[in-house]
Amino acid sequence: MLFHASVRSLIEVRQALQAIQRIFLTEIPRVWLKTAAPGVNDDETKGYRAGDRWIDPTNKDAYAAIKVPAGSAVWKKTTP
């Protein structure tokens, strides 16, 4: 009986950790500090995700990734 409860508790802990990992890996936007504007090839093949932010302090610009399929990433400028 103790073993069964321990296994179930470990499964619950594992599920909770997986849920937390999904939040941090897919739902929270990441911020990238770069020295130029993003292009169509700054895409999922380079690890970018929709929602990511790109900051270009050299030109004082910021961008948000709208979609990032291979070879056709769309980044929206968010600064005036």
C-alpha cells in the first residue's frame, strides 16, 4: 500500500513539473538582444518562437515575433 501511494505521488509530481516546463518553454515570451532587425530567416530553425521579443539597442528598435515558420518568419516592429 505504501509503495502504491509513493508511485502515485511521483506521477503527480512529474505531471506538475511537466506543466511548469510547458509554461516556461512555450508560453512565456523570451527576449533576444541583437544588434540588427530580425529577418524572415530568424525563424523556428534558429530556435525562435511566436511571441518572442527582439530588442535592437543599436537602432533603438523592438520587435515581436508573430509567426516563425522556416524561411518566412514575421516580426512586427513594436517601437515608433
